[in-house]
Amino acid sequence: MRKLFYLFFLLGSLSACLKKDTAIVLPPTSGDLTLAQSTLGTSYDVQEYYNIKTGRKVSADSRSFDLCFASKFNAIYLNGARVQLLQHSQDTSFATADTSNIRHWLPDGDGLQTDSLAFGTDFTTREVMLLDRGKAYSPSGKRMVKFRLKQATTSAYTIEWQWYDSTRINIAYIPKDTSYSLMYYSFDSKTLVYPAPKSKDWDICFTRYTTTFESEPWNTPYRNYAVVGGILNVWKGVKGQEVRKGKGNINYKDFSIADAMYALQIGMSTRADIPGYDWKYYDFNANKYMIRTDQYYFVQCADGIIYKVRVLDFYDSKGTKGTISFEQQKL
């Protein structure tokens, strides 16, 4: 009996010294697969700002603005929906800055990263910029604008500008409101406009935008070309990644089994054009756009929550182009 008592005592003492098990916290299960649509119209002049969590959309005219100004740091963007191009005149005088010298007209880089913007990263320059507002999207006689940055501070931008064939210089003061991702300025109305909702209310903008085909010569209309797709709200902190079978060095997993662990494994990008436009391609035999069935995207919201998104169609139920149908799932 005494030996049995000592045995129980020894086992009890040993168990008291052992480290207690720590509960394993499993990641939340995936949410339901839901369907959504974004309708841009047959001419793609509508853009829609989409909140991936709530499904809410805000529509706007993509031609209603020209320059976009970052609110949380200094950066100036062109309106890619108008296929705008910029030229550096290398001149600080409005009177003498012109396009007589043959130079390359620049678009913003496809990913909208600050080091690839047409304007550049020098916010102390007084150089006059020459802006082509887009041949197909500008009123007659108001295609070309000269402008220069007068000042950029932590709270506002100030620019000077004039129509190309005018001598009158206009001054625009653009305050930074950090509740918005970008501040939008229109040369037509000479005011700020607000096509987008506040930054917290959108994650993806479905829109027409400009992409550059590097294989095309500088002087062809196909080098800087209007496409239709998605742009991430990287100014809010949204990230993403493209997954396509056979593209890049990503170990491909089918959309149906892709999970959050896989998304984190392949990593997220800060390129704004991750959803992009190439989830579709034009089939000349069928005379219509076709959807790549082996391609999808991860979208990581600013709070870290990840969704997977796959485009299903570019046509509505009547066969009219310009309606992007997609499915999404919270991981």
C-alpha cells in the first residue's frame, strides 16, 4: 500500500511540473462564396468604387477629372481613364514651354507606384509640364494644358496652369483631406471634384485605365492603350496578388482550394493594377471577350482580411459588354 501511495505521489508531482497544453487557435473558416457585378457601360465611361466587405458601389464619370493628388504623401497622378500623357518641357516659363521638341509623352506606370509616375518625384521643381488630356475624351479646343507645381506641403498642393493656346494663368489650391485616398482636380470646372467615396469605403475601382505595351513603338497609338479592369486602393493599404496557371513562379492552386495560408505564402503586392485587365482576352473567331478560367486574385484589405476573387463574365444577361461579373470569398 505504501509503495502504491508513493507511486501516485510521484505521478502527481511529475504532472504538476509539466507545462500545460496551449490551446491551438484555428483560423476562421472561409465565408460564403458570393456574386457581384460592376457595370461600366459599353463605352466604359463609368467607373465604380467597390467595397469588398459590404458590396457597396459608388459610380462616377471617369472623365470628370484630370489630375489626382495623393492626400497622405506627395504624388501627382494622371487620369488613366482618359489616356492622358505628360511631357516634361525642361522649361520653367509658360511663355516658351511648348511641344516643338520631339520628346516621349509619358503615361503613369501601370502599377501607379510613386517612382513610376509621369510627373516624377521632384516636388521642388518649377518645370512646366505639358498635359495631353486625351484625344477621345477632351472637349474641342481643350485637349492641351500647361501646368506646373508651385508648392507641395504636408497640407496642400498649389498648381499654376493655362490652356495651351491661352496666356491666362490660373491658380488652383488643392487641400489634402486624408479621409480620401486622392484629391481630384478638373481643368474644365476649375475645381476639386469628388468621384470617389472616402477611402474607408472602397477597396477596388473598376474602370478604364491606361496600360503600356512596351513592345509597341513610341509613335503608335497601341503603346499607351486604354484597357478595362480593376485598380486597388493602395492609398488605403489594400494589397493583392494575381494567380494564373503557368504564369510566373507561383505554385498554382485552383481557386476552389486556395486558402489564406496559400495567399500569405505567395505574398501580396502593393501594385495598384493587380486585378488588372488580362483576366479577359479578345477572341477574334468568336468576336467577343473570353474569360481566363485559370486566373484569379487575392485582395488583402487594410485590416489584413483576405478575399479571393475570380471574374466570371464581361457581358450582362443580354450579351452587352461592359459588365464585370465576379465571385468572391472571405478567407
